[in-house]
Amino acid sequence: SAAFVRLRPGGRLKPQFGAAPRLSVHLAIRADPGARMSVGSQTVAWKTGEAIVFDDTFIRQEWHAGVRGERYVLQATFCHPCEESQRHLYTGRVSCPPPPQPVAGGAL
């Protein structure tokens, strides 16, 4: 899926996260000073023309602490290459941790 998102100065988006293992990419079409995003424990400043890729299962929030200008971002989500159903498509191109192995008693 994909969407354009605008954030005005003083604006804040509620914390959110994805429900399934997937990656998100946010491409800053326009980012005036003060526009920020936190993903997990990391905070980044938006820069026009730069993309940020992150694991969508981490909590993220976005805000614009600037006094003028707006932030426009193209957001897209796609399958995480380490998801079990996707691994075969990326063999040899992506390094993923081994899948969890069952332990005694059949539990993970």
C-alpha cells in the first residue's frame, strides 16, 4: 500500500505500528525544519529527498515542531524479506536470522 501524508507545523500523529512483519519506507517529498519521527528508541529528522526504511512492527510517531512549512511524505509498505513466507524469494540476497526451532514439548 502507499499514501501521501501531510503534517503541518505543530501537528502530531498518534503512535502506531503495523500488525504483521513488514517494512515501511517513507520518502520525504518536502520536509521543513522541525519535522521528526521516532521508531522504537531512535528519532530521526526528515530531510527532503531522503528515504527512511524501517521495520513496521516497531512503534512509531511523527511530529512537526517547526513554526512554518509543511512536511509531505510518500509512505509505502511491503513484505519483510525475513518473513517465513518471503524467504525463498530472497535466498542469497538478504541475510536473515534462522527461523525459530521448536523446543522439547513442541512449543516455540
